[in-house]
Amino acid sequence: MASGKDSDRTLGYMTRKDTEVKLPRPTRVKNKTPAPVQITAEQILREARERQEAEIRPPKQKITDSTELSDYRLRRRKEFEDKIRRARWNIQVWMKYAQWEESQKDYARARSVWERAVEGDYRNHTLWLKYAEFEMKNKFVNSARNVWDRAVTLLPRVDQLWYKYIHMEEILGNIAGARQIFERWMQWSPDQQGWLSFIKFELRYNEIERARSIYERFVLCHPKVSAYIRFAKFEMKGGEVARARHVYERATEKLADDEEAETLFVAFAEFEERCKEPERARFIYKFALDHIPKGRAEDLYKKFVAFEKQYGDKEGIEDAIVGKRRFQYEDEVRKNPLNYDSWFDYVRLEETVGNKDRIREIYERAIANIPPAEEKRYWQRYIYLWINYALYEEIETEDVERTRDVYRECLKLIPHSKFSFAKIWLLAAQFEIRQLNLAGARQILGNAIGKAPKDKIFKKYIEIELQLGNIDRCRKLYERYLEWSPENCYAWSKYAELERSLAETERARAIFELAISQPALDMPELLWKFEIRQLNLAGARQILGNAIGKAPKDKIFKKYIEIELQLGNIDRCRKLYERYLEWSPENCYAWSKYAELERSLAETERARAIFELAISQPALDMPELLWKIFERANSYYKDSAPELKEERATLLEDWLNMETNFGNLGDVSVVQSKLPKKLKKRKPITREDGSTEYEEYIDYLYPEESQTTNLKILEAAYKWKKQKLASSEEDYD
């Protein structure tokens, strides 16, 4: 009994396995060497064709009398009718049926079949075409007209029916009838080809006026560039230049903003060029370049440049080339209006041409592209568009009011609460000064100080008032300056210099006293330099002492030590170096300079007397203080900052150089025992793509580190030996 999985009711008692077709196993080819006689594919095909059996065809039936003929016709008609009943939608069956009736010369029956077919599917224009061809072939003209008339009435949008109908009437010589059919067709507003066929029909019979009237209706039905160009060419072909120009003018009035306007203007210009009117053609080209969007005028620019090279002078050719570059800049600013460099180049191009209205238009379009974010880095390039615009109006056009308006609008546009530009404030004020409008300049600078105070604005405002001799205004401005920036040493020193130049020494000294009392100063060296120039060393010391106490800096320490050295105060220098090293113990410069100071003292107090008496005197030990300084520095790098190996090596080299310079007075061996070894090492660096490369660098190995390394190696060897002995004892047990 077969299992339920393999059983099937349609197979009876058989299973699916019994019904499977078992194919013979493919024979394995043992000998794969080529045969001595090769057979080509062409030979195989030839042999297959020769051995093919002849096609079996039914015998031809011969009809001998009318009875057999009627039987044959009856049988064939029955076959066709049965096919139609089975597939009434099949057009081929209807067509074969009608063609068979036509072959039997039974035209009435054939017409009946065609009528039945079109009644069933009147939307199929192929049936109407075959039906009309049947009537025409058998010279039933009126019947054919009837068929065509019904077809174009039911299917007026099928152009082929109209063409065939008109073609039949034209062959029959019925020109008036064909024209009447065209008129019926034109009422349905066909495509351009239908209108052009009507025009060609009239031209074949030399009906020029009729063709012109059809063209008028044609351009009204299809107001396109190609239609007007065809109409103008028709007039030009007939020698009607004025009519052709009128057609082009009508087209430019109606289609100046069309997408294909470029083609129209090129055709119009070429028409004028053929009519020997180069000035008209040039005007058309320029009008087109002003009205067509730049993105679609590439071919127009090429044509214009070629025209100017043929008919224009030097200025015209340059103007055409400028127009081509103008097209490129328009394309750039259209793609990225925030690319201000493109706007600068575009304006520079227009300035070479010198058209003021166009230059102003480009400037206005450029400044209309405000940066998207209120961050200064986005505005830094944009603000120069305003500056160039204002300078152009002032210098080139000499329009004072327009220049003032440009500066005013620019200052309104800048968000001064977030950032500002001192340059634009100063340029606006300087412009007013050039116009002898001091009140306006003061108002601008006063607004600048109130909205966005900056060092440049204060300095320039004070400079202007000084040139005008307004000392009281300068003092007020300095007071405002110091209220806004009390840590600004430049402002304090300039204010004091102003008072000193006015012989107001007490005022100057009071200003310096206020400056010294400030909690923080950005450049105190300006103050002490002024005091030193006045030979007020006490004041300079006080300023430097306050600076070191409140805001210590390398520059202040160096300057203070330099002053004390010039005055010969060695004890003060030592104290300053101690404070310097307390503030910055890792500063290698401070350690070495402190050591050089003591070395110079050793040369003057001890070494000089020895060198003067005799070089052969026994050597003296290195001064104890100098040795302690270097030892402290070395201990600091060794214990507190072991990672600063390179700085420590620099310090030891300075120590070694010093000992060498001492000659017999120095002890080089003390330093050599502390010098490190230079080692070249490699460290892995991972790139962005994930690969690894090695970079060489210099490392320093100090004596204490090498001893530690050796101890670690010995300790590791001892542990390994101990583990090995323990494992051998376990094996023995």
C-alpha cells in the first residue's frame, strides 16, 4: 500500500515514483583526444536538412460544377461564421472573411461583412481603412466616400483617415471636395502637421493667398515659435520681406517669454542679416540677451559673438566677449548666490564696461544675499561688497547722497549686539570728514562707541579730535575708553602721554597711579617703560612689583631682572630669580640664566684674579652656589617631572658647557656621570584608513633608569629559575 504522501487519486494505484521518467545515465567520455576527421557545424546542418522528410500537405481540391462550388462556399461561410461566434473581437477573422467574399466576387456579401465588423467595433480605425480600400479598389467611389465620411465623423482625431480621404478626392481630381474636407478637418484644430499639409495642398495648386490665410489661422491655433518661423520663411520665399518682418515682430511681441524664445530671436536676427540689415540684427541680439534668462542663452551668445566678428568693429567684438563672460558669471551666481567672490568678479567685469546703471544693479543684487547666520566669520567677506559699493558711488559716480545712503543701510543691517565691524564705522566717518561734515562724523563715531565700542574706533576718534585741537573732547574720550577697557595699558599710557605733552605732569602721574591700582593689566611693560623714560625708577619698580604679584609673566620677570642688572643690584636679581623659579619651576631658561649669572659672578670675583696673576696657579673648585642651582634643577626634573626628559637633557648640556668654559676651574666628570644616552625608538601610529605605520623618535635613558632596568631583568630571571626548580621537583615526586 502506498503511503499518503506518495498516493494521488488521479494516478489510480500508481505512485508518483512510478510515473517519474527515468533518463539513462550519461556515458562518460573516456577518450577526450580530438578525432582525426573533424565535423563542422555547417556540415551537421546540411545533413539534417537533407535527411528532413517532405512536408505533408492536403491535396488540392478541384471544383467541377456549380453544385460543388455552392457546397464549398457554404462550408467556408460556415467556418467563418463559427470563428466569428467564437472570437467576435478578433479583427483578423472579420478581415479574412470579407476578403474571401471579395475574392468570390460577391461584393454585396463582402460589404455586409464589413458593415457587421464596424458595427461591432467602430472605434478601430483599421477596419474603416480596410473597408474604404475595398470600396476604392473595386471602384465604388460613392460607397468609398460614404465610408470615409462616416469614419471621419466618428473618429475625427485619427489623422490617417483624413489624409486617406483627401488623397482619394485629390486623385479623382475633386480639388474643391478635397479643400472642403480640409476645412472640416481644420475645425477640429489638428496638430501642426495637419495644417502644414493643408498649406502644401494649396501651394501645389498655386493658391498663395489661400495658403497665407491658412498660415494666419495656423499661428492662431498653434502660437509657437516653430509655427511663426515657418510662416516667416513662407513669406520670405515669396519675396515678401516686409510681411516676413511683420510676422517676426508679431512673434517677438507674443512669445518673448516663451521657453523657445532663443530660437525665435536667432531666426529673426539671421533673417535681418540675410536682408543686409546688420544694425537691426545687432539690436535684436542685444534685446534678446537682455530679456532671455542667462541659463538658456548659451547658443544665443555664440551666435552674437560670431555675428560681431563678421560685422562689428573692435568695440562691438569686445562687448560681445564681455556678454559671454557675463553669461558665465550669471550662471555662477545663480547656482550659488552666497559665493561673494563671484559677485566681486562680476562687478569688476561690469566696471570695465562702465555702464553705471548695470553696475548699481549688480551691487544691489549682491548685497541682497545676506549671510544665513549671524556669525562674524560668515559676514567678513560680505561686508566688503558694501564697502566697494560705497567707494564706487563716492569715487566713480560722485553721488554723495547715494554714498551716505549705502553707509547708513549697511550700518543698519549689521547686528551690532552680536558683532560689529570697526572698518565700516571708520569709513563712514572719514567720508563725512571729506565732505566737511564734522557733526555727521562725530555722530557716527559716537554711535559706534555706544553700540559697538572697539579699540580702533576709540583711537581714530581721539586722533581726529587731536588734529582738530579739541583737548577736552580727547580727555572725555579717553575716560570713556578706560571705562570700557580698564585693563588696557595702551590707553593709560597714551592718556598719560597726552597730559605730559600738555605739561600736565601731575595729571599724568595721577593717571599712572590709577593704572597701577587696576586689578589686572594686559601690557604693564608700557607703563614701566614710560616711567623709565622719565627716570622714575621707583615708579617702574612699583609697577613691575604689582605686575609680578597680580599677573606674573615671563616677559615681566625678564624685564625686571634686566633693569636690576643694569643698576648692579645683584641681591635683587637673586631674589627675583628665586621668585621666578617658584612661579615656574619647569622653566629651563630661568635655571640656565640664573646659573649664567652666578658663573659671571665667579669669573669676576674669583677667576679674574687667578687669570691675572698666573694661568699655572692651582685650580679652584666651582662656586658652591652655582653647583647648588644646577643640582636643584636636576633633582626637580628627576623627582617631580620625570616626563620632561628633553628639558632635563638641555639643562645638563648647559651645565656641561659651563664646566668646560671654566677650564681648570670646572669639573666635567661631575656632569658626565649624569648625562643620558640617546636612543632611537619607533612607535606605531594608526592612520585614518586603519593601517599602521611606525615613526622614529629620540628617547633619553638616564643612568638611574638603566640600573632599574638591569634590576628588573635580574629579578625576572630569578623568578623564572625558581619556577623551573619547583616544576622539576614536582616531576621527580
